Amino acid sequence: MVKENKKSSSKTEAYENLRYRIITQELPPGELLTEKDLMAHYQIGRTPLREIFTELQRQGLIRRVARAGTWVAPLDLKFVKQIAEVRIPLEKLAGELAAERMSAEQLELLGRNLEKAESDQCLQGADLQELIRLESRFHHIIYAATSNNKLEELLLEFQAISSRLWHSIFFTEEHLKKMLNDQREILDALIDRDGERCGKLLVKHTQAYFGRINGLK
């Protein structure tokens, strides 16, 4: 049962918090999500909540059945590993296209996002929710920069499903620094408009993550 939260949330805040709770399995697979409880918890209306549900469903994080209800989607490790086989070559393509098509504004957004992630608070693991948000945002900016709606849609779905294993992996400060160094190299390749290098770096970055989850049972 979701406890009521007296503080009103914006739709964006509610979406990011609910997404985070699903990714970290605070709301475990199979958990029933009732509109009444969530509207009270986030102090938002039915329309914005249903818009949030639509986005989470598109990302494969929840399941909705008409007249039956809404549940947190099951987490299947085998399925996540299968996604890796599809996602990795698409990351390469995204890097190549983004290097060619990314706007100056998107480059600036990516740089600011990385600076926040490199802050001491995130790097020392003091704010895991913020670090997950910034890691996701880094990829989302790149996907949007491809100007390919179908590619962006697929990668957003795959990235959201993969993120649900974050909490199962122990990240040392060394691992976090390596992740952020990867992002810095990717940003540099985008600034240089080097699509081949950017694609290869995104593949390496993604393979490193999936390499860590391969040890999970």
C-alpha cells in the first residue's frame, strides 16, 4: 500500500520517482499499482497519472489490462540478456547518427548532464536516484539526437528494462568513475562529430554494463 504524501508533485517529478521505484524494485515485479493510491501519494490528477502509465508501459516497466488493473512488469534476467544482443548494435547506430545530427543545444545539455553526474554527491553514491536519472538522461539525449523516432523508441524501451538491474549490481567508486569517464569520451567524440568513434564507445560502454549483469543469477 502506497503511503499518502502530502506534498504535491509535478507530473515529471512523479514520473521520475515512480520509474525509480520500479527500477530499484522498491515496487517489485507483480506489484499492483492503483490509481487512487498513486494519486494520493503524488498529489496529482488522474489524467497526468495515466499519461505516466502510458510512458512506463511503453518502456516495458508496467503491464496494463483493461478493466483488470496495472502491475509492475515481471523482471526476467534471460530476457534482459536477450535485449543486450539487440541493443548493442543499435547503440552503435545511435552514436553514428547522433554525431552527425546532434544540435549545439543538445551537446550543451549533454555536457551539463555529465557535469552533474560527476559531482561529488553522485560520484560517492550519496544520491543513487539522481545518478540513475542522469545516466538515463545521458542516453536519452543521444537517442533523441538521432532524429530517428523508431530507433529512439526501441532504445528507450531497452534502456528502461536494463536499468531495473542497477540495484542488483554493487558499484564501487572505481566503477562509477569508469562509467563517467566513458560518458566523457562519448561526449568528446560527439563534439568532434566522429560517428565511428562515438558508436564504438557506446558499444563499449553498454557491453561493460551487460558484462556485469552476466554474473547475476
